[in-house]
Amino acid sequence: MTIVPIGNLFLQVPPSDTPRFAQELCAVLEAQIRQVIGRCLEEVLETEVERWLGRKRHVRRRKTKGQRVEVRCSRCFSHERQRFRRNGHYRRRLDTRWGRVGIDVPQVSCVCGGNVRLSFQTLRRGQRIWHDLEWDVLVNYERGLSYRQIKSSWDQCLGSSVGLRTLNRRVLALDRDGLPTRPWVKGEVPPVVRLDGIWITVMFPTGKTRTDRIGRKRLVKQAKKVPILAAQGVWPLSENTSLLAWVRADGEDTASWQLFLEQLYETGLTPQNGLTLLVADGSPGLLAARENVYWTIPLQRCVFHKLRNLAQALTLPANLDRQAGRRQRTQFLRQAARIWQASTETEARQRYDAFCQQWQPEQPKAIRTLQNDFDATLTFYAIQEQAAARNEDWSAHLLRTTSPLERTFRDFRRRYRLAVLFHSDAGARSTTSQLAARFS
């Protein structure tokens, strides 16, 4: 047996001829780590008690006469430090990522005989699972692991059974809409805001109940597709982006978008505070809502969505094979994309006229699609000119499309596909909140 000193601990390593040496060594290390974690937590708790009492151990209480603290006695309701004294410890267990740890929690009493309830920052009252394990369940849930998979990992780590309801409570604690927690002020508002939505499937109660096979009353639910409306801020000078806000809406109609835009406006995203441009696709509900809330803010129609609409409106000859059709579609879209790659708006309109004259006889439907709201796709040129007048260089790729927000949605869709559908609205919002935190 090898003895390795670690501070005040002694690590007893099994002999090297043991067949399962590595596993036994890891078990010994984990046991010692749990002891270290317990001692560290105890030291932090003692430090918090010293802060409340205003004195270290074995220091007389008269040194703190007349001083008051936020904790109080449960019997006489006094807040005076001089009346409080240490009253030993009580033993409790705490579940961590390294297993179950035993710690001695300090107690404080009053001279009247009452207990002083301490609100530790290190531990919450009645907390059985520590923060590192709570963070672990959120990370694993974001990766797409089910509650049962997380439970299996926890059970193996703790040597006991963890309830699925316990895990569910920790995930649903994130149930909130992603609106800003504090109002925006002038100088911090992003000059450009991209708007878009992503659809998910959620089970909603129908108001009816049914009886399952063992006689329990269950709510009858029905699957419904609902959108997550999101706003992404862009700071063109630094080229930084951030997911500003999101909400789970009932649809992408005018009422849903208007409610979301009004909430953004109330948080300080206003032209007076520096908002200069909105970038969005051609959703009719969004366009109508923007006219009601942000009618003074220029709107840039997303060039990517315009090109996608052109691809859908393109008519190919029936005798073309798949590869030939793909080449013609690629040629058509690349030529169309050159319109918005022009250095000035005048040049872009010249390319637009030439493109329409070339393809009008062969692709009338696609040209009509291009002509629909074409002027709104050129808004970014005027915004660039305004920035240049202030000696600021705003790159066009930050202003003319919502593609960066679509790329952010890829991670959302990846997680949503793992879930297939959400059995509660709270679960959908909790998952979205966790994903959005990575891009905020």
C-alpha cells in the first residue's frame, strides 16, 4: 500500500499487482476529492458566518456592540450581532458531480435561546443538489439527452435514485420569454436589428380529460405548430451580433408580430436611442406590424429570401435532366445575386434592368417575383451612405440579409429535431431560453 500525503489528507493507493488497479485508484481518488470538496464548502460556510457575526472564532462579543445585520433571531427577532453566538454544527449531505458529500453546517443562536436563520450564499435552505450538478443537467438537456438518460448518469454517480420530476423542475425553472431584463439606453442600442421566426411543435391541452389504463385522469393534448419570434442586434462598426429577445407566439400574423415589436419598443429599442434599420423577410404579418410600430425605421428586405423566392419561381424545361437543371438554376441565381453586389444603388438598378430584359421572355414568373418589392431590397445603400457621412464604414453583408440569424437557428433546429415535439409549452420555452443564452 502506497501512502501519498495531500495536505492534511492521505491518499492510500492500492498495490500495483491488483488486476483492477486503475479502477480502484480512480475510486480512491474520487473518495478523496469528495473529502476535499466537503472541507472547502465548510470553510466557505465558516467565512460567511464570520461575515455575519463580524468576528472570528474565540473573539469576544463585546467587540461588536451596537452593530446590526440582515439576519435575525427567530424568537426575539433581534438583529444585533452582540446577541449572536456560534452554536456548533449539524451534519447534512449534498449531491455533487463527484458524488454525495457530507458537510458540517455551522449554526448560530441568540442569547435568548432562539435560533438565527442564516441564508448562506453557498447553500440554499433545504438544497440537496448542489449547483454543479444542476448545471450538469442543463448542459446534458441542451445536448439532447432525455430525462431518463440524465437520470441514469446521476444514479451511477450518486449511488441512489434521482426522480424524473426532480430533473424536470430544474429544466422548467428556465421557463420564461427572452425579453431584455433591463431597458436599453442611448449608446447601447444596436443600430441594426434582424427579425425572423422559427417553427416548433408543441402539445397543448384541449380542455378534455381521459382515463388511462390504471384509472388516472389525464389531460388530452393536441400537437400544434407555433413560431419562436426572435430579434438579433447588429453593431456594424464592431461587426458584433447578439440575440436580443425572443417570444413564443401563436403565429406569424400581424397581431403576434405587433405584440413582439411593441415589447421591443418598450424596452428601449427606439430610433431615439439609435435604432437605424430593420432587416426582415417578406412575411406579410411582420410587414404590417412594422408599419404600426416602427414606421419611421427603414426596412431592408432580406436578399437571401428574395433569391430563394426566385429559385422557387424559376421554370425549367421538362426535357432537362437533374444536373442540367441544377446548372441552369445556379447560373440564374448567381447572375441575380450580382445585382446586390454592386458598389452603388445606381449600378444595382442598372444591373437589375439588364437582368430583367435578358430573362423576361424566358422566365416571366421569376421576373415578376424579382420586381415585387424590389426597392425594399436596396435600402441598405442609403443606410451605408448615411454611415459614410459620419465617417463610419458599415459592411453591406451586415445590412442586407437575415442569413446570420438563420445560421443561429441551425443550432435551435438541431435541438428541436432531437425533441421531435414538446409535451408542454413550459418545456418549449425552457429549451429555447437555454439555447438563446448561448447567443445573447
